Amino acid sequence: MKRLTFFLGLSSIAAAALVAFAALTLGGNSTQAAGPNGLSVDWNIADNTDIAVGTIVPCGEVVSGGSYTVDVVLEGVSDIVAVQMTLGYPAGALNTHDISSSLLNNEDPDQGGSALVDVTASDPHPAGGDLDGSHKELISNDIGIGVGGATGSGILVRFTLTAPVGIGVFPLALSGVELNDSQAGTPTAHVHDGKVAVGTTCPAPTTVTPSPSASPTPGPTPSGPGCGPGPEDDGTALVCTFSNTVDDGSGGADDDCDIHLPCSITTDLAIEKFGGTGEAEAGDPLAPAVTIFSSGSIDFANDLDVANGSAAGSIVVSIRADVIEPFNANECFAQLTLGPETLFESAIKGNAPAVNSSSGLGSPDFWPNDLNGEKVVVEAAFGDPDGPGPGVGALTLWSRAMTVFAGPAGPIPLNVLYWHTAGDVTGFDSRWVTVSFTGDPVPDNPFTPAAEAAAAADAGTVATPDADDPPASGTVFCTPFTSTATSNGTAGGVPYRDCTSTGTKVFIANIDPTALGPSGDEGTRPDVSSCSDTGDAKVTHRSRGPGIRVSAGGGTADRPVVLKTTNVTAHDDTIRTVLEVSGLHPDCTVDADGPGGNAPINSGILVDDTSAYAAGQVKDFGFTLHVDCGTGTAYIGDTFSMIATVDHAADDYPAADDDDANPADNVVTRTKITK
């Protein structure tokens, strides 16, 4: 063992087939709080009014085929005039809805308005109930547009449903949620789904995987002895966790990367003793080794693409250690934190001069021959035609990142090596292999031939990579161990990590807690991230009230119309905005007095604009709608529609937009009644 402190090093690479993923979901009949701009499913309807929400209970119990009632409640909202949402429910029926006690009835200042369901934008309530398992509603109080909406907490809508016949726990899921304030703003909603337990009890709450920004913590039960099926020396169990998160920095969905943007990749790892205190016990010492497999549709920059010495990421490690005297049963007491330190893009073999000196392990400008052994061992694991990889020549060393920790007994170099594979090595589109080495845990003889050592830039000073190796460290490490490492989205001014195709991407960590000890305790942990094309155009369209009053016998009316288009992406885009009128009575015409206005029409286009948008840009096409009806009264009671449509990339209208990340907000229809 050479200069070994601990290492995130080579595991036994045996991830050829990973057959199942474990999924954690929120559950139970425990209460929850939604927070600001909250929208929640609540079974505790007795405590809810149009101006107050009690303790939220997300799960309730009902007999098979029985009737049940839930509220969808708003919490901590401000100036809201409209809410759109879809409730997903199990087989059965959604029978009634009630908005008589809706918070939206309370516009401020009070103008005598009331909440209404927009029947043109909502699903119907047929006799016998809505049976398809999904019910969409747009509820608004239009009189508050431009003036003031509802503020506070209260019921949005109360639903009565019929449970399916059978036994099980089913989701009551909220989706397609949009809040609109009186100024056409769209504050972000914080959504909490519910559950219905049919013929059974609500499940107990489940511990949720921690956020990537925090160090991973164990769940309520051990993952099994060791990280895999084999026991530790003393038969005790470890909890091994792995979380991998992609982030394009746009502020969009968590763990999602836009294919147009570079994205950082953050990896959280933990190995902890289940039920333990962290103090050393028999079988507790660690030499953690981790191999990470990444999806082929995540692109890693090549060594030659990024200048050596460029900041490429960061890492922090925490591990318990015996740093004072030789290890015994109760002396592994010091919790060491190494970092955070910057990871630097560094040279790989063949692209820069090689050195024999151990100092090369901490240099970005040279390839350290001390890593030849590590390189050969990893590549050999995939070169066996009978092994888990695709055969000889499966791995190509692609790039390297390096840092140096300030350890308790001196500097500790860390090198992260990235390989590209010739084929999928796990069955889950894994084309990248990442292994990290602290120090130089693999001997270099015979992996560095004499001729290669003699050709090193410092061969006259250090004859071989082994020549200046210090003695093995006597330090022992033990649980708990955690690390957080991030690869930046860009390094040296060029993309360092990015998605090349949309879809779900699987990351797999093979974790061995005692790489230098007993075998059989290693195991795999998966994590899923997403890559998407988040080109997203959004239209906001409002006009006050459902009716337009025109004097009997002929007359005119004017009505302000809100029409805004937003590029809801972190990159520039081209968007087409169209507002058309349909079904106006022949005795009447409309025209737009404003930037998008044109000649009077009965049916046709009022606004049609195709233009470039910067990331996040909003364009306002608001105008005054002028209605002019002829003599007579035939038009009274007739309805007409104003349909606002946006087309991301301006390539589909009048067909539906087929490449928008959120097509639900591409079209808004408003129905008006002439009076």
C-alpha cells in the first residue's frame, strides 16, 4: 500500500446487470405544510374556509367504492385572480366541485366579483361524473384583473369523488398548475399531492432522499450488510447512499439539464454504519472505493478541449480517522473534513510530458507515471471478453481532474480519471466510467516499463515511479464517510459537461466500503436524472368579465385585453404569437386598438407577431378590444371566442406546437357573451 490514506478508488467492477431500482415516495397520513404559493390536496376539510386553512392531511381512508371529499387548498398566496390545475384520481368518478367557499371570491379591493369556472378551458362534469381519472379546472375571478386579486390562504375548490372498487393506496396528484396574479404575473406554485387509501390504511411516512445540496443521510433501515449482499467482518450493516444531480443553472426543474446549455453534475456519496455512533468497532474501518457509470448522452469534454489548470469542479470529503495512535477499538474518533477544494483540468497520458516523481500526482501539466498502475487495472477490468464490458479496447482514457487536500500529516493528492467506453457497459447506456484515486494505491511495477520510466521528463532525478514513494500510512479510517463532488458545466471557457439528447439518464455507482479488505460487501446504487429540450413559450391572455355589454339597437363597447408572451427558457428563441377571434355574430365586428391591432373583423386574426426573444424575455401585446354591433338585437346572448396561441420556434401554427417543453400553456381561449 503506497501513500494510502483513503481512496475513492477502483471497485470490483461488476455492474453488468442492474435489474431493479428502489423508489422512495412521500406517503403516510402525516401532516404537511405547503409554504408560500402552496397548492395542496387536503382531507381535513372541516378546518378549511374561504379565508383559512387548517392542518393539512394529505392521505385519507375510504371503503371500496365509497364516496369521499377533499379540498384543494391555497396557502400563502398574494394577489391571485386565477388558478389552473388538473387533479389526477384513481378509477371511480369525480362527481362534484364546489367553489362557493373559494379564496378567489375575496378579491382585494372588493369589487363584488366571484370565482367562476371557465367552462371552455375546463373539463366538463357530465351526469355520472368525470370518469377518465384526470380533471382539469381553470378557476378565476376576472373582475380583479388589473386591479387586485385574493391574498392569504383558503379553499380553492372542494371535490367529491367515488373510490374505485378494490383495495390499495392511490395518488391524488396535482399537475399543470398555474397561478395568475392581477398583473398577469405567474408566481411559482409549490405543489403537494395527496393519496386515498381504499379498503386499507394510509401508509406510514417514508424518509425522502435528501437534496443534493446536503450530505446524504441514511434512511430508516440499513441497505443490507455492507453496500451489497456480503457481510462486514463483524456481520453488521452499512448504509450506502448515492445521489447524482444535473443542473443547467437556468433555475428550471430540479435535476434536469437543457440540451442547449452546459450543466454541472454533482455527486453525493455516503457510507455510514447503521445504528452506529461513528466510533470505531471491529470491522468498521474503511478504504472506500467508488466507480461511477454515466449515460452516453451526457457529453464529457476531452482533455485537449480544455486548457490544463482550468477550474473544472470542486470536492469536499468527510471521514472519521485515527490520527493520533495506532487503531484500536475506540480510537477512530477524529472526524476529518478535507476541502472543499477546486478540481483542476489536468493532462492525461500521451497528451503531455510524463513524470516519475510523486509530485506529478498534484500537477495539472504532467501525466504522473504513478497512475499507470491504476489506469491499467481499470482498463483491464473492461478488456476481458468474458467480463462485464464489451471486450478488448473497451475504455479510452478521456480526461483527468486533480486537486490536493491539506491533510493532517501533509498534502493528499486526489486524481479523478474519466474513460469513454466503446459500448454500453451496464445495460443502461453507460458510456462513461469515472474512478477517483487518493494518493497512489496501486503499485506501478510492472505497469511502467523501464523504457517508459527512462523517457519521463524527470528520469534523471527520479528513475522510476516507485523510487520516491513514501512508506505506507499507518492511519486507519472508518465510518462515517461522505463526499460531495461537482463537475462544472463549463471549464476554461468551453462546455465541460452537457446533454446531447433528451430523456431519462441513469447513473450507477458501484460502492466498495473496504476495497483493501474482505470482498463481497460491494454493491450498486442507481440514480436518475433528466435531459430535456426546455424551449418553452407561454401565453398569458385575460380580459375582464365574461360579458361584453353593447347597447340594444346597436352600439359599441371597449374592453382592455391582457396579452403577453414569455420565453420561459434560459436561451434565445423565436416565438410566434397569434390572437384570433372566432364565432362573432355577423352584426358585430371587433378590432384591436393597440400595437397588434388591425382592421375590423368577425372572425380572423387580431394579433400575429413572429419575433426573436432573449432568454426569459416577456413581450406585451395588450390592447383595447373595440366591439361594434349594428342595429337590432339578434346578437344579444351570442358568444364568441378569443384564442391566444404561442408557437415555440414559430414552426407549427396553426397545428399544435410539437416541440414545446410545456404545451399546456401555449393556448388560452376566452369566451365572451354579447349583452
